[in-house]
Amino acid sequence: MKPLADRIRPDSIDEVFGQEHLIGEGKILRNIIETGNIPNMIFYGPPGTGKTTIANILAKVSDKKLYKLNATNASVSDIKEIISDLDGFDSMGGVLLYLDEIQNFNKKQQQSLLSFIEDGSITLIASTTENPYFYVYNAILSRSSVFEFKSLGAEDIIKAIKRAIAILNEESPISFSDEAVMHISEVCGGDVRSAINIVELLAFSKMDDSEVALSDVEEAVFKKSLRFDKSDDNHYDILSAFQKSIRGSDPDAALHYLARLLEGGDIKSPIRRLLVIASEDIGLAYPQAAGIVNSLCNSALMLGLPEARIPLAEAVILLATSPKSNSAICAIDAAIADIKGKDCGDIPPHLKDAHYSGAAKLGRGLTYKYPHSFPNNYVKQQYLPDNIKNVKYYEYGNNKVEKAIEEFWKKIKE
């Protein structure tokens, strides 16, 4: 018997749950299905969001011979076998190749398809859980339309669960409480296949005719499914959201993304981001934050999980609620841009090293003024090379600390 997830797989676009931005009335994928004119496409998104289902529906409405390959275990020889069939009688209308997990094909394997995609003898529908702009060969990307599939919301997951329960009831009576259905929809991580697998597990393990209750689901599902891999682009999406939430002074969102990282078993990535954020986003508005965060991060490393969550949460809240300044990163990036893009000129002679015999003959350090010999430990002199002597890299940030420093130096320099 086929797995339940395959038995409930929709046969028409109207039976597909979710992805309204792609298959809703008037949306592009629905229009493609209705016309039957299938272009090269790449479906990108998390597992269990309908990529394979919609690819199957597209294959049915085309007049092309369908081949399916999974790049995890397929090889160039499998592609050559498809190519050799292009001149066959049943392939006269062309071939539609559904290539699942295309990210597992290397560049050479992907290139082997290119000329056949270009001349239209093979129409490619590829799917991937990874960002195609990182993993798919550029020449294939440029000849394909990329469609992003989203994780399904609880409402759509519940519809799929109820459909699965109805199919099970055709074989043997079984019922699920509303609380059980809701909990499954919440713990599956937006993955319909995962939700249906939970339903099937509970149905097969039920020893009597009683209703499947919330407690049964909790016993069967030990941990919420988190789509997390330290090497995939979703990991970087979480880290990006983590830093942007702190930068945006939202401690609740920042803690949420920290929790995702920690639940995925990652401690080093958030620590690295926190150390960067302390200087990049808080910076001179609260310069002591860098030292405090460094201490908290060291504590987290010494403690390890789960206790590490406490100092890391403290660091997150501190940074998210601190005043913000990006003056330091802006200043150094402007200086680096000049180094890369300009002839900045030589170091002024009075700043060059004069601690060696013969330095004076070369004019080194002759006119240097020692600031500590002047009032307020300051004297005006040129420090930048002649070509950029008037450039300004550092602009005081609009915060209490930097404004106070700005006023101090105004008085001194006046």
C-alpha cells in the first residue's frame, strides 16, 4: 500500500492547499496549467509544500513524455538515457523532465541538459529546497522561471489533515479530536507531508476505536519540526532576521530567532553575530556593550547548551534595547573604499618613523608636533596624505554619547 501522503496527493490544481500566490485565480502557475504551455521552471521552497504535486499536475496537462529523476541518486547516464529517447515515437511532442533536488547535481551534470533545454526538446521542471541562485548553474537559471513555494499555514495544513482522515475512514473508522488536529498542524513546521505522516503513524498505532486525542499526538511527536541546517540558506535567513531584529530594537523578535538557532543546536553562529552587532549596530552609542557582550558570549561557550541560552538571551536583550550607531562601520568602509579606489598619496613626512640613524637627512619627523606638549593634549596638524588631506570618514552619530564627544572636541579645537 502506498504511503498516505501519496494517496492524498491532489490530481487537480483545485485540490491543492496553499500557494495561493502561485495557483490562485488569475495567478501565473494556474494560467500555465490552464493553457498547457509549459516553460522551463524551478520550484524552490521547503519540503512538503506542494512542489512535486504541482509538477505532476503540470506534466498531466502537457503533451510531453514524462520522466522523473531525483538528483540525489541520478547520474549523467540517466540523463543520456533520456536523451537517447528523444527521437522515439512517443517523444515526438518533446520530453518533460521533472528533476527533484536539483541542488545535488554538480555543474557538469546540469550542463549536460543545457543544449536540449535550449532547443526545446527537453522541458525542465526542477525542484529544490535550497536557494537556486546559490546551487543552480547560471545558464539553466537564465533559461528558467523561478517560483518560490511558501510554508503552509495551519489553516491549509488542517484541510490536508482532514482530507487524510477522510481517506483513512474509507478503510477503517478513525477520528481525531479538534485539539489533536490543531496540534499536528502546529508541530509539522508548515510541511504537509510531515503532518500526514503523523496522522498515518497515529492511525496505525491506535489499538481501539477511541478518538485520537491531543495527548496521543504529544506522545507521538517529541519535538516540533524545525527546518534548520547550518549549511543551508534558511540558516542564513534566520541569522539575517536575528541581526535585523536587534538592529531594529525589537527584543521579542530577536529572542524568537535566537530560540530557533538554539533549538537547531547552533550556538556559535548567534555568538558571532552578537559580537559583530555590538560594534556594527550599537557601536559608539554604547561602546561598553562590546565588552559586556564578549563576556556573556564567553560565559555561554563555557556553559554550553541548555544553560548557554541565559547569557545569550541577556546579550540579545541588551543589544536590542541599546541606543544604536553605525558610525564606526560607515567610517571604516569609507576609508577602505578610498584605499581601493583612489591614489591617496604618500604618508606625510612628519608622521614617518624617525627612530633610526639618517632619518633626519631624509626629512622624517622633523616638523612633527607632540600633542601632549600642548594644552588639552591637542594641536592641529596634517595627518592624512596630501591627496585626501580634507576627507572626512567619521561622522558623529545622532546619540547621546557621540554628541557629547562631538561637543567636547568642538570646544577643544576652537
